Amino acid sequence: MKGDRSTPVKMGRYKKRTVANEDTNSYRTICHLSHIATYTNTTTTLLAIMKLSRCLTLLAALLPITLAAPTASSARRQVAADNDYNSRFLVYALSLEQLAVSFYDSSLSLLSADDFRSAGHPDSVRRGYEQVLKSAKAHSDYLVGEITNLGHPDYTAGCDYAFPVKTPEDFINMSEAIQALAVSTYVGALDRSQSNIYTTAFGKMLGVEARYASWISTAVKYQDLADISFEYPSSMNDTWTIAGLYVTGCPPGIAPEDIFPAGLVDWPVLTLPDTVYPGQSISISFPNTLYTPDDTLFAGFRTGMDTDMYPLVGNADGSFSVTVPQNVDGKGAVWLSIVKGDGSSVRDDNMVAGPALLMMAPSQERDGAERDGAERDGAEIDADGAERDGAESALGKNTWSW
């Protein structure tokens, strides 16, 4: 370019410095302007200003990137935070598997093959439950290994449990409830997991739990498949509340808040009749710790992606009444919670009591006969259509007040 200039101008020169005390991966970008001379030519002056403008624009673009670049210490803090969340979430899942292992192990130790035969069940039923126990142990072992790999082997100690099981029918009915809880818990876990690895693992475990739940309702209890298209996701507080009710003792020295996800809450127990049918008005009770006399209370019946809300009616004895909706018939696992407020939904911030579980079997039994809503006089229908003498009805108890 033509034009005289008395002093050369150094524009847009970027230096990458290495400072002894800095991390080798960090750098400072410097737009160094030695000086701007006085030009005798207007065109040359404009060119210098344009070059300076481009230099400053580029510097403005690079500066946020440079400042936002994570340091080694911040990356370590993020890894530690991720490991802490993952380990706590895995401990939460482990508590469910330890509950299942304890339930199946203690019940199968109590009930022999002859006990199942005397109750009218073929040998394949007990063998099937042995496989369920084997899978629960495998899930537990996997979770223990992952928690240990994250640096918290002391978080994996199991608690002691006790279950109200005396007969094969007690065990079978409760196994249906345990599997319903497992399926709903892992559906909820898929949404809350922050690790792709563990999300995939939960999905694999969910598939197996769902198979066993269907096996119990169809092959063991001789019911048709439940009339559902989606599974209900249990909240962490719901599962935490349910599992905790069977705990009789835990190893000393570790507080739950130190190893489980933060903010877990035990909801008050919701008590129901042992047998509930669609369309029936039932009396329910629960402690008054989370509501006041001025609150409007609702019963939320949750299945899959649907929640049906119905207002409670107070009784003279302090209990409440509600009519079970007809449309839950045949839906399988129906989760009932009591909430306060406007009755728009069931949430952690409006919970009053529950959840309780209602197992709503399909209206068709395996032999094709419609269920009449009454117990079957102490007999059940076997796979070939013959009655199983001496066995309690599989529908004799279809609710669980966790």
C-alpha cells in the first residue's frame, strides 16, 4: 500500500505464553499492540484502525472460551460430585434388591417343596421362585461391585428384614407386590439416573423384573394379563417408604443421610381393607401428621400414565371413605396415595399418606370364567381347570398397606 509512515505498526500479534507456575494446559492469549504511529496518509490510518478493530473483536471472542475452560481442579470436583450422586443412587437401588433377596431367601427357606405341593402348586412354581431369588442376588452383587468401584464399599452393608409370610399363599401374594414395586422403582430410576452406564443397567434389570411380575400373575396365580400399556414410575420417596417398613435393624455407624440420595422422606402409612374391588366404597385411615382440618384431601389412584383423583369423605371415627373407581378393574398394580390441595396431581410436596398397593386382577381367570367379585370358598382353579383343594383364594388379599 502506498503512503509514508515514520514507524512500522505491529498489529494483531498473538502470543501463547507458558508460565512456570501455570498448568501446562492453560494459556493466556495476548493481543499485543506495540504502538500506533502517526500517519501522514489518511488511508493508512484507517487501515490501522480496521486491523485494530479485528484484533479486539477476535480477542473478545476468545476471552470467554479461555475463561470458561475447566481447570484440572474443577474437573476433579465434578468427577467427585458425579461419583457421590451415582454411589448414593446405586445404594438406593441396592436397598430394593437387598429387600427382595431377603424376602425370597427367607420365604423359600421357610416353605418347602412339600408346602407348595400341599397348597396345590406344581413343582415348577417353587423352581421359578428359586430363579427369581438367583436374579435378585445377581442384581445385588452387581450394585455392590459398582458402589465399591466408586470408592464406597462401606455403603453396601445390608439391613435385617422381616416379612408376614407363613403359608405359600402369603408368599405368592406378597411376591406379586414385591415385583410390582421392583418394576415401578426401576421405571422411575431410568428417569433419575445421571449415568448412561447405570441407566442401561437399570433397563436390563427392569426387563427381568417385569418378566417375573408377569410370570407370577399368569403362571402362578392363573390370571389374564393386566390391562395396561404403560408402567407407573415410583418416586424415590415411595420406594424408600415401602422398603423401610420391613426393616428390623441396620448396621450401626452409618447414617442413612450419609449414603442415600438427599431428602428422602418416609410417608405416613395408609391403611386399607385386606380386599378391595372396583366400585366399592372403602374405609381408609392414616396419621394426621401432614395435613390440617382445613385441608381438602384426595385419593389418587395411579396406573401407568393415568391418575384418577377422588375427594375423601370424613367419617365419625376419624377415618375416611372413598369409592374405588371402576376403571381400575383389571389394571394389575394400582398405587393409591392421599394428597392435599386442589386434587390436580400426586406430588412429593402435597403428599399426606401412602402409597398403598391395590392388585386389581383382570376379570377373566385362566379357565375363562369371569370373576364374580367374591372369594372362591377356599378353592382355586388349576391350569387344567380343576380346583386346587385347600388353597386360599389368590384374591383373598389384594391390597398392601406399606
